[in-house]
Amino acid sequence: MATRSAEAVWNGNLKEGNGTMKLGSGAYEGKYSFASRFESGQGTNPEELVGAAHAGCFSMALSGSLARAGSPPARLNITARVTFDKGEAGWRVVSSALTVRGVVPGATADSFREAAEAAKDGCPISQALKGNVALSVEATLEEG
């Protein structure tokens, strides 16, 4: 069993305060604030980090699936757009939309789309979000 960690430190009140988030591995540390989460301020936010986790997880699931099908990818470029919106019950993550462009020798547009759908449904981060967040994937096969 793998256990990973991350840390957040917040200073001050919600609107004027600020903080830092960092990964336990030391690979990332960034500032965040009310403005970076709810407005257009500089820094990161939890939703952006969810998007990074989803894109990374999906890329590995898709790569493995394509390789098992006999078409290992030369390159996969994934973007996750996580939407954070205020509803009647308050603020929440409402969707994570994945977009993947891939160079995959031996794959067809249909087989690539099917593999992307399966990876979207099967990657562990998708599984964690499933039932709470709308998930989608748009897959485009490119020539190398």
C-alpha cells in the first residue's frame, strides 16, 4: 500500500490571508490565497492540484491500456479542466474535463477514443471523483 502526503499552511483570515501548499516528495511548493482560488489572483489553488492529479493519473492509465492493447503511445498530452462553482449547497468541484491528444502508432481514432474512455473511468483519481464530479474526456489521435 502506498501512502502519499501533502501539507498546507494558512496564515490569517479567509479573505486577506494566504498560505502555501507543498507535496511530501518536495517536488512542488506553491502559494495560494482567496484571490487565487475565487478570483484571478496569482498562485495555485486546490482545484488546480486536483486537475494535475487527474491528468497525471489518467495519462498513466491510458498509457498502460494502450500498451496492453499492442499500441504503446509515443506521446500523450493531457489537460484537465476542473470547474469549481457555487451552488445552493455552497462551493464545490463540479467537473473534471480531460482532453488528450496522442501520438499512438498502430491505434485508430476509434480505438484511441475507446481506450481514453476506459482510462477516464478506471484511473484511481477518476474513481475517487466518480459520483461526486462530472467526468468527461475528449480524445484526438494525432500523426507523429
